[in-house]
Amino acid sequence: MLSTLKGMLMTLRTSLRKPVTAQYPKEHLPLMERQVGFPALTWDADVSEPYCVGCMVCVRMCPTQCMSGTMIDNPHHAEGKSTRRKIIEEFEINLGRCILCGLCVEVCNFDAIEMSHEHEISHFARNGRRSDLPVLLEMGKKYQSETNWISPAVKKAAIAAEKAAAAPAAEAGETKEDVSAVADETEGEAK
Amino acid sequence: MVNMGPQHPSTHGVFRMVLWVDGERIVDAEPHIGYLHRGSEKLCEGELYPQIITLFDRMDYLANYNMEMAFCATVEKIMGITVPDRAEYIRVILCELNRICSHMLFYGTMGLDAGAMTPIMYGFRERERIQNLFEAVSGARMMHNYFRIGGLREDPPDDFAERVAGILPALAQGIEEGDKLLTYNEVFLARSRGVGVLSGQDALDYGLSGPSLRASGIPDDIRVTEPYSIYDRFDFDIPVGNNGDTWDRYAMRVEEMRQSLRIIEQALEQMPDDGPIKATGVRGIPRPPEGEVYVRVETPRGEMGVYLVSDGGDKPYRLKVRPPSFANLQALRPMLRGVYIADAVMILGSLDIVLGEVDR
Ligand code: SF4
Ligand code: SF4
């Protein structure tokens, strides 16, 4: 008898609780900060061009080989507006084949590709999500504005500058050397 | 002769059994596997080392962190990399959380197999807490791709330790609640006690590992007998069963969740607040020296072994996986002989197989 009452009480308590289920297409749960969505290319608003220089490191790293691209000389560089000598001309990611592993983001040395928060990409055609450069940049711009994106390199430089200001000058010189050594190596790899 | 599966609601994946029956009793059984075969081992030969982690994620999809751990530990061993302390602690915490997460699903489906609907709700409630944490750490709920050879992809969020500590009491309570609900339930006991008995010697002969082996009374846990990573720094018990029946295999896992909580608590205490999360000297694509290595780790299902032959290149020459579920599944046949058809599903469930890893 007592246990029946206890059980009933429990049922009553749970039935009065607010439901946790979100009715999906109508309701969306908030995304986490680190949420991994499909990769997108970032846009450098300062010079109005993509960050991507078309080095193809990410293309080679992708485990599903779903990316491709070509590079051209950057017209902005000739005009002296940009520091990028080369720039991406065509880029395509077949988002339908992407497995969201994030390896492309990890190997990119130019902060040009980011895992955006885009995750609803269903399509009627099998290859309907072969996304080219404008689409990817659009996704990237959306992601950048949503998250107040700052290029990780800029962020790192800011932190390093802060540290350098705090630490004695000699140490700062050392860390700088380290950074350039790393850059050399990664460039070597890219080639 | 009865054909069970591959599309059977309770075969835990795409798995087919052919049962020879005499009335209600099973005379003989023959498991058929291979419906989920993706050729992962062969694929590994064509992928760079960092890319292989994504394949391991997809083998045992209920214990992704443990699988990543298995592969990373293998490459670290052949290359002689020492992983920084902080990274190891974070790895262990995530692995143990993943173990609880996986056992929670086992707990729920075990209830379902016995005909009880409520346990899976309880199990998923607890899983949700862990999954949310995983999502905050790695950005994904399942295929994390978070461990790296020599460390981790990136620092976990700043409030990682607090968040883990925050969900522990709720998890402990959830485990107790679930335990109270199902373990000594009269119907459940009647269905699982003395059913599908496997003796210790048989279990050894069939190469069982993990909780299924320990249920038969053999105290063998790789975390203790051959500690990898930093498991030798923690104090925890290995639960051992007496009878090797379905109930024992179930109870082992419930007890293991409690022990995992203990490990996490200790790890949180010992974890350094600050420090590198990736070994120095690992940059770019790793190229292990020529040679071969075998490493085993304890996943929620048992002994996961990775045998790696390297020819010095950036891709493995050969990679062989010794999946725990595959070996555990071998014992299904002797266990099924002589039981009722209705118990077959429960016995299969008690082995806690993941077909992704059986078929690779
Ligand atoms: S690695 Fe970065 S810069 Fe190079 S092609 Fe890929 S996205 Fe562009
Ligand atoms: S996330 Fe992975 S699968 Fe997707 S494009 Fe990048 S490297 Fe390829």
C-alpha cells in the first residue's frame, strides 16, 4: 500500500514537470559555442577577399576527399591592397560527403576555414550540397557575424603581445623566434 | 529453424541469428555477422595517421573516446611519445564518462529486452547529461575526433572541471535510482538468474573480455592488470560475478559505473589546472619508425587491441583491430543452447555488443 502511494507520488511529481523534449522542426535547442557544423570559408572584411590562399593543404588532409579547389594570382596583391600573393579561385566542398571531422580546419595555416554552426543541409538531390565558393563564403560570413569571429592568429598575437608586455624583453624575443620557426616548418609542409 | 534479424527490433544493430528450435527451446544457434562491414582495417592502410582517428570513432560508436584512446595510445607507444599529464587526466575523465554513457545505454536496452520500458528513459536521462558535456568539450555528440596523437585537439572549455564535478552527483543518484528500479525487480530476476550461464573456463576459452568475462568470475581488467595511460594512479575495484549468468553480466556493468565515478572523482582531484595538452615534438603528420606494436585498452565492452605495423611512412602498413564484441559474440552459441527463444534476445543483450565494431 505504502509503496503504491510512493509510486503514485513519483508519477504525480514527474507529470507536473516541464517537458524537456523540443518539438524539433518548430523549436531549436540553443547551439553550444563549440558546436561543430559544416566547414565554411571565412571572409576578410578588411580587404574584401577570402582568407583562403588556395594552398590545398586541407584538400589533401580531408579523409573523405570531398574538397577541391584552384588558386590564381591575387589581383589585390598587384594593386598593393592585400598581402596575399595568391588567392582561391574556385573551391568546392561536397557537404553531403563531409564527415565533420574538423581536420581541414586544423591544418589550415591561414584561418581560412572554420567549422560553422550550419547543420541543417538536407537536400532532395544526392549531390545537392556540392557547395562552391560563394556558398561557402556566405556560410562563413554568417558564422563570423554570429560569433563575432576574430581570426585565431590575431587573437594569439594579442595574447602574445599581452604576455610580452608583462614579461621581460629578452623572453619576448625568444618566443618570437619560436613562432617564426614554426611558421617556416608549416610552410615547408605545405609545399 | 527460425531466422532472427537482421531487422529485428532487439538485435542491437544489424545482426542475424539462425536458431534451430525444438518447441520453445533452442537446440542450436548460428550467428551471422557482416551486415555492417565497412572494411575499416583496409581503409586504415590508405589513410594518414590523423585521419585514422575518424575511422576509429566509427567502429565502436558508443564509446568513441575509448576507441580514440586505443589508436592514439598505439601510435604514441611506437613513436615513444609521452603525453602531458593534463592531457592524460582529461582523456581518462572523458573515457570513464564515455564508459558510464555506454553502460547507461546497456542498462536501458537490457530493460527493454526484458520487457520493461522505464529503464531506457532513466538511462537516456543520464546519458543526456554526459552527452551535453561531450558536446561542450568536442563540439559533437558522437564522432568527437578530439584525441590526437600526443594529446588533445584543443583545450577543453575553462569550466571543464567544474562541469564534470557538477554532473557527478546527479549521475551517482541516477545510477542508484536505476539500480533500485531494475536490479532486484522480481520479474527481472526470474528472467535473468541462471539464464545463459557461461563458466569461467568457457569464458576464457572463447576469449571473452570486459564485464562479460568478469561476470564469469575472472577478475581481469586491463586497466588494472596492464595499466595504460595513467590508470595505475587511481584506486578502484573490479567487480566480479559468481555465476556468469545474464544477471551477473548486467550487475557487473551497474557496479562498473560506480567505479568509473570513483575514478573520475580522483582524476578531478589530481588533475593539474594548467599545462600543455599536447606533447612537444609532434607536429604535422606523424611518421612512426619502422616496427610493430600491440596495445590493448579496456573499452566498455572489453579488451580492445590494436596491432600496428609501420614501414616508416605516413600511413600504416597494416593495422589489425581486435574488437571485444567480436570475441564476446563467439560465446553466444554455447549460451543459447537449451534456453527459451524468449531469453535469446536477453542473452544477446547481456553481451552488450556493438555491431559497428564486430564487423568493422
Ligand atoms: S588550407 Fe586554408 S588556405 Fe589552404 S586551401 Fe584550405 S582553406 Fe584555403
Ligand atoms: S570537416 Fe573533414 S570531411 Fe569535412 S571537409 Fe573538412 S576535412 Fe573534409
